[in-house]
Amino acid sequence: MNKSAKKTLQLLSIGVFCMFFFSFALVPLYDVFCEITGLNGKISQSKENTSYETETGRDLTVQFVSHNNEQMPWKFNPSEKVMEVTTGKYHNATFYVKNTTDKPMTAQAVPSVAPSNAAEYLKKLECFCFEQQFLSPGEEALLPVRFIFDDSLPSTINNVALSYTIFDITDRVDPEMNHLSMGTR
Amino acid sequence: MSTVIENHHDHHHGPASGLMRWVTTTNHKDIGTLYLWFSFAMFLIGGAMAMVIRAELFQPGMQIVQPEFYNQMLTLHGLIMVFGAVMPAFVGLANWLVPMMIGAPDMALPRLNNLSFWLLPFAFGILLSSLFMEGGAPNFGWTFYAPLSTTYAPPSVTFFIFSVHIMGASSIMGSINVIVTIMNMRAPGMDLMKMPLFVWSWLITAYLLIAVMPVLAGAVTMMLMDIHFGTSFFNAAGGGDPVLFQHIFWFFGHPEVYIMILPAFGITSHIIETFARKRLFGYSSMVWAMLSIAILSFVVWAHHMFTVGMPLAAELFFMWATMLIAVPTGVKVFNWVATMFRGSITYETPMLFAIAFVVLFTIGGFSGLMLAITPADFQYHDTYFVVAHFHYVLVPGSVFSIMAAVYYWIPKWTGNMYDERLSRLHFWLSFVGVNVTFFPQHWIGLAGMPRRYPDYALQFADWNMVSTAGAFLFGASQILFLFIVLKTVVGGKKATSQVWEGAKGLEWSVASPAPYHTFSTPPKVD
């Protein structure tokens, strides 16, 4: 094999490795892209309070939706299904949750917003979805969400659905961590 | 004296005898032959699975197989036809033809060439063995969307992942070999813009393969990690996202569909040029069209997933980018038609397949344009209209071009002419079969029949029956193809070196059958 063939071979092999790692780089790139643009209903997970309260807000309706993933046996419901809110004001909502099994379990809630272009105007000061939930057998809890809609929410959006899907992650959590699971994320 | 020299010659330069010749060979012609036979075997196996699918769909209701087995047939049919039949057939043609077309003695990396072929039987052996495993073969469709292919998959999915890794490694090695050969071993005087179009089409295809096969490997590696190592790439519970899988898959998948059609463009250009007895119209525009198609293929992937809930701006971008591909493709179709215009055409079998390719591939292209219209796609998505579309571009597209190539070059490979009468019969049976099978699927798709189900509503019964009849006609006529090829290998009218009156190019300057070693000293190209 002559020199130039060897060089072509080396360059192509480097190309193959780069593309393999690029496929993994797509994972964070995709997350960052969705968070910046609010696509796919992804909400920024930061607790930063970037929106300040204002007095010039308008009214809109927020619907709360809860889902149980697969065989997740917990009871999981919003305390109120619908809430009238004002942009530029903090509001509190709660979700009722109960571990109906006889085993201690850990859960993770994953949020989503519809329509997805409302996601970037929704800020959460506090959310149970920031943390994992550990419940002993039969234990129940009220999980809080504290949120604010930015005043710049497009005027075409008058109705926002805030949905949470709860997942059983008991198997994925280190058993020792169960007791101090709050705030592991 | 002369006998001694003869023996000496055989010992060093002829093929080894016995079966080990095929295992240890590093000769590009031997490896090309291996690839082509392997691909034919896979074509028949994948075709048999298609027959199971069509037989079940002959009438509404469940008759022959269970829904679970139907899903396995559907998945394996797709995987085997894409990775086992079409891709290896094109690699086989590249092995046979690229060195002879550019005046090189062999591929640049002959041992790598041997390895990249011999990985394939193992990859597909593993994939097919999953049929006999507990829980059955993969049943999630050839697109293996997560979490269907991770959380809900049968245990055999791990074997599927391993076999995709192996076949990916094989195609990456094959394409590295093609590029190194084309970039470094062209005969003196053959500039890039003098290369035969089949060589150009393979150069571009090989670059596409190198860019996207590692991404496929990455996607299945992430699946493997989600299944066995507790990661959550595609699992929403752990912060992952199933839609991400579709993005990664189609970032691979869309260039992949051009990988399966670009070499067909090259083949068709050669055949039309030969039998129209005219120089190809617009050579350089053909090259630029293929390059544009290849580049555009990286920015259109999300048209496969318009319905996942993308913002308007993204849907518009992917719609327009997709429609833009029709421009270079149209250039190619017009160039082929312009080449035939006022040519003195004869209709030997390769030409019949090539003309059918141009007409039927264009029909597939038009239904692709219909699917590109985002609002309309919401209606067509996951219906039989999509099935009709991609079968039109893959069967009378890629597969017809491979058959055309086999008829066109088999006299050069075997030294014998094929049986013209039987091969025309094969063409007409295939042509009628393919249209009877897939054209009605446009209608039942527009009427709303969803794909990937073993059963359907009563109003689709008539056209499904027609479609199944066509499929069995097409399937049976491929047995005839096998017979014709075997007959040609065994004997037949001796072919001349040039074989076809209008044939041009270095591969026609060597004897038929092509000697085991060609162009040991490079020819001069002006």
C-alpha cells in the first residue's frame, strides 16, 4: 500500500470514530436544543427565579394532568384539575400521591407542557419533579408545584395543560440512597 | 518448457482450488461473487418472509400465522432486504466493477475486503437464529423504535443489536476500501471527472456509509446500554426521551435510503448509454446531482416523523428541504430520457430493466413528494401509502437496477451470454408482478389502511387480494431469475470482450470471462 492510500485510510478511520462519538453527542445536543427552544414540551429544570412578579398580567386557564407509567401502582392525582391563573403571579398547586403497595418505593415525575411553545414562559420555583419521591408502604403525600407564567406569554395561548407522568424508579435507585432520596437530582 | 511456466503461473496467480479458495480469497472478483451470491440468498429468504406476510393479508382475519409471528416476519423481512440483500448486492457489484472500471489490479485493502464479506454470514446467522429463541425474533419493525425495542422487546433483541454491530462494521470496512481504492488506484490519466458514473456513485455512497453507519452503531449501543446497563437514553423515567431515538435513527436512516439508490443511478446511466448507443447526456450534471442528493440527505431526516409534534418552523424546513431533493433527482431523470432521445435503442433485458427503473422509480419519487407535504403527511403517515412509496423506490428501483446490472455484466463475469428469451420472460413477469403488488397499496393507503397490522377492515379486502396475487407472481419469477443465472454460469453462447455493441469503458477492454487478474499494469486513459 502506498503512502497516499495509507493517509486516506487513516483519515477515513478517524472519520468513522468521530461519527460514532457524534451519535452520542447528539444526546446532550438534543436536550440543550429542546430546553432552549422549549420544544417537545421540555421545561427548564433550573430553580432560578428569573421572572419577577408584575401587576400587568392577564388571565389564563391551567389544566393539570397526571399519568401513571406502565405498571406504576401508586395513586397519583392533581388536587385541582383546573386552575384560573394570572401571568406574572406565583401560584401553588398540589398533587396527591399514595403508595398503594406493601413495599417502599421511589418515584420520579417527568413534566411536560402543552402547547409546547408555552414551555419557555413557564417558570417553576419549586416542583416535586425536581426530586425523587420515596414513600413507605401505604404512605401518602401532597406534592407541591410553585410556578409563574411570564407576562410575555403569547396572547394566542389561553389554555395550558401541565402534565406529569410518574415512573417507578425503585430498581434504578441505589438502595442506600432511598432514605435520603430528596434532592438527589 | 512452456508447461513449467504455465504451472508456475497457476501456482502464483490463479485461484486456489477447493472450498478454501472462497474462505481465504483476497481477489476482488471472488469477493464480488461471494457478495452477490450472499445477497441473492438473503433476497430469497427475505422474499419468503414477504410471502408469509402477503399470504396472511390475502383475506381479512387471522388465517395462517399468529400476530406475534407476523410482526417477526415483518421485522426480519425489512432488515434482511435492506442490510442483507440490497446493500451487499451493491458492495458485490462495487467489488467486481470498481477496480476494472478504473484500471486497478484489485481493491486497495484486499484482506480487509475478505474480512468485511465474511462478517456478513455471521451477522445474518445471528439475526436469523433469533427466530428459534425463546420469545421469538425481533418484532418491532425494521426501524426498531425505542422503547418498543428496549423496554418491550423480546430477549433476542440483544442478538439483534450484536448482529447490527457486525453488519455495520462490515459495511464501514467495505466503504473504506472503496474510497481508498478510488482515491488512490485510478489508472494514470483518469481524473475524477472522467470516472465512470458507477464509480462516482459508489464514491459518494461510501462517504455516506462512513458518515452514518457509526451513528447506527451508536443508536444500537445506546439501546444495549438502556436494556442491560441501566442507562436512560430513551427512557423518560430516567430523564431520557423516546423521540430522541427517532431523531438519531432517521439521521442514519435517511442517508441510508440514498445509500440504497445512488449506485442504482450509476448502473442505470451505464446501461442506458450503452443501449441507446449515444454518449450519456449531461455527465457532469449527473455527478453534481448525486453530490447534491447526498448532501441534502443529511438535512431531511425529520420528514419521517412529522407527526411527533414538531414546531411549525421545523416542519416547514424539513418539508422544503425534502422537496428540494426532487430537483437534482429530476435532473437525473431528464438526463436519462435525453440520452434515449433519438438514440438507436435496442431492448435487451438490461435495457428493459433500466427503462422500467426510470419509469417506476419516478413514480416512487412522486409519491415521496406527496408524503413530503407536511399537512398531507399527517393523513398518509403509517398507512399503506408509505409502504407503496418505499417499495416503489426499493423494488423496481434498487432491486431492478441490481437485476439490470447482473444481466448487463454477467457475460463479462462468466464469459457466457444469458438466455435472452427466458430473461425477457423474467423481466415481464417481474414488471407485472411488482406493479400488481404495490400499485393497489397506494389506494388502500389513501383509504386509510394502517401498515404493520396482520389484519384489516373489510373494505380493504379486494385490493389486498390483488396485491397478494401480484406478490406471489413476483416471488415465483425470482426462481426463474435464479435458474437463468445458474444456466449462464454453466454455459451458453460465448461472449465477446466488448459484449454489447455500444459498451464503452475499461471493463469491456479485457477478455470475457474477465481473467483472474486484470490491469496488473495500469492502462493508459486519455
